[in-house]
Amino acid sequence: MFDIGFLEICLIGVIALLVIGPEKLPGAARTAGLWVGKMRSFITTMKQDVDRELKLQEIQEAIKHSEQYVHQIVEDMGTGMEKLNQPITDPFDNEYSNKNSSDNEDTGIENQPVIEPPDDVNKSSSPPDIPTKTPNL
């Protein structure tokens, strides 16, 4: 974190021994250890709070995008329902069918073209011979 090596820690210890003295050094080290522990726990809780807030913000953005998506789907469904509620028109109701029905009220077979079968169908042919196998006994 601070990039303090072993020599720097030894130097700090020697200076602390000279300044504080050998009698008060263990108590001072204990107090310094408690302060370092409190700082670490404080930093850890701050990191957790920041992470929690970031996750909350991401969730809120995801919810906002989901709501926009749902609103878009609802609008699309509304337009689809409007199209479904429109009256159904006859697909054969066009200009051509109106002319035929106005010209001739009887739309019978006489207006239909005659389709004749091909010549090959009229010839009678016997079905092909199917060989049968007899079991060897």
C-alpha cells in the first residue's frame, strides 16, 4: 500500500524506541496496532458501501431500461390491437370481381374455362406385372 520495505520498518522501530523509550514502547505499539485495525475496518466498510451503491445504481438503470422496454411492448401491442379491431375487408372484393358480378349476375360454370384431361389418361392400360415370390418348402 505505502510500499514500505523491511529496512524502513526497522528504522521506524529504532526511532520509536529512542523517542518513546523501552517502557512505553509495547503500549504504544498496541495502540498503533488498534488504530491501524480501525483504519483497515473503516476502509473496508467504505469500499463495501461504495460497491453497494454502484450495484444499486446498476440495478436502477436496468430497471429503467426494462420499464422502457415494457412501455414499448405495450405501445406495440396497442397498435396491433387497433389493427385487429379494424373491420375485415373481403380480399376478393376488387375491380375485377365487381365487373363480373355486375355484367352477369349468374356466376355459373359457363364463365369457367374447360379443362380437358390429357390423351394418355383415356387409354386403358393394365397395371404392371408384380413378380411374386413363392417360398421354397
